[in-house]
Amino acid sequence: MSDIIAENVVVTINYTLRNDAGEVLDTSEGDEPLTYLQGFGNIVPGLENALEGKRVGDKVTVAVTPEEGYGEKDPEGLQVVPRDAFPEGATIEIGDNFTAELDDDEFVTLWVVGVEGDEVHDDTNHPLAGVTLNFEVEIVELRAAHANELAHGHPHGRDGHAHHH
Ligand code: ZN
């Protein structure tokens, strides 16, 4: 029944992601393929839309704009947080991300871009904000999602039996 990629289908893909300069930013090559649940925002919207309706064996090349990817870069995104706002003993390294709660029950993801003495420099921008995402994808496997995967909004591994949270 899951011959084509549609909502509620668990999709396994091999992929390579390059920026406009052709540099590889991420790839499943030499690693496990990526498994995600179509229709639940597990992957960026531009890629999810491009894969809709595809079949096993199909190869898809798509350039995803920042609007359909990780967003435009917000120049106001940089902030400085005192080191002691973090749990004592926590290691904080460039590239780490964490979730901070704002006043009004809103949450924001911050990416560490620098650590200087007692100050941690963070950015609300995803590291790939403002970047056009050039994906090359091959569809490896499709299957229907299990009920608990639909309830969680993500797949439980390629075979649906992965143990997690
Ligand atoms: Zn789950």
C-alpha cells in the first residue's frame, strides 16, 4: 500500500546535501540511511514537498531555498548569555544547541557560536539558515507507519522497532 511517498509513510533515503559552492554539508554516504515520517515536519519543508509522490529507486535532485529550509538569517539572532546561566559543570562547545524558555512559555533553540570567558555567544539562527540546500536523494524503502509512530510524529527506526525515549 505504501508504493509512493505520502503522508503517514515511513521513508528511508540516502542523501547528500551541498551548499551552492558544492561543498558537502551532510551525507548519509558511509553511514546509515535516513528514516523519517512523511507529513510531520521531520525534515525541512522543501525536501518533504519534493519527495511527495516519489517511489523506491527514484532519484531526486532539489535546490531548497532558505524559506523552505532553515529560514533566512536573522541578524538580530546573536545573543550573549552568562556562563552561569548554564548548569554547573556542563560542557559548552561551539555547535551545541539547547532550548531556552522565554518569559511567555515560548521556547527558542540557541546555537553556541562562541565561548569567551564568562560569556557564551549564541545565535537563534540554525547554522544552515540563509543557505540554499542542494539535496541529492535516492529513495531506499517505504512502509506504512505504525500507530505509535503516528502518535509520536516520528519513525521508530527503519523497521519500526527502534527503542528510544
Ligand atoms: Zn517515538
